[in-house]
Amino acid sequence: MKKFILLAFFFFALNTAFAQTDNGWGEWQKTSCYSKIEFRLKYDGKNGEQHHWKVQFKNNYNNLISFNYTVTDKVQQYTLTTHRKTLKGGKQSDEADLFTDLEDIYILVDKVSMTPYPENFIECE
């Protein structure tokens, strides 16, 4: 019985560690500062020395927003790229390709505006 429980725990832990949704996408995650902006990642393997990722964003606000997103290898240490994204209310973005040197990456979202322009930024929640 102990072996069965241990084996069941192992499979549960393994499944949780590698939990992915449809077609290899990870679960939707809230950004650290804005609870109505979510993202998900999909690891697409390694191309040469670069790790290939795909990212999607979801806007849970009722209206259009725009925001900056930054991809880093280490939290706020090595910025790889910063982009500005505009997204209609209640919609999710097309997937975007990301290439990184390290396998661990972080997505940071800031400068959120309720317009398509980088102006009148809303405060972090």
C-alpha cells in the first residue's frame, strides 16, 4: 500500500510539474502587477544555442489596453527585449516568438494604458 501511495504521489507531482494545456501551452498566469492581464508560455525547444518560446497575452479588462512587456533571463537583471502590445477588451493576442540564452525566463508587464498610446498609465494593483 505504501508503494502505491508513493507511486501515486510521484505521478501527481510529475504531472503538476509539467502541467500544460492545449498543444503544449502552459496555464494562464496573472502578471505580477495587473490581475486582469494574463500570459501563457509554450516552450518550443532549442534552436542551436537559443531556447525558443512562444508567448500569448489575455486582456480581461472590458476595454482596449496597451502595455509594455519585457522578457528577461533573470528577474530584472538581463533584459532581452521590450515590446508594446495593444489588445482589445476580453481578447487574447496572437502568439509571439521569443528566443533566449537561458531556459528560465520571466515576463514583466508595465506601463499599462487604457488607450492604444503609451500615455496616462494606470497604477499597479
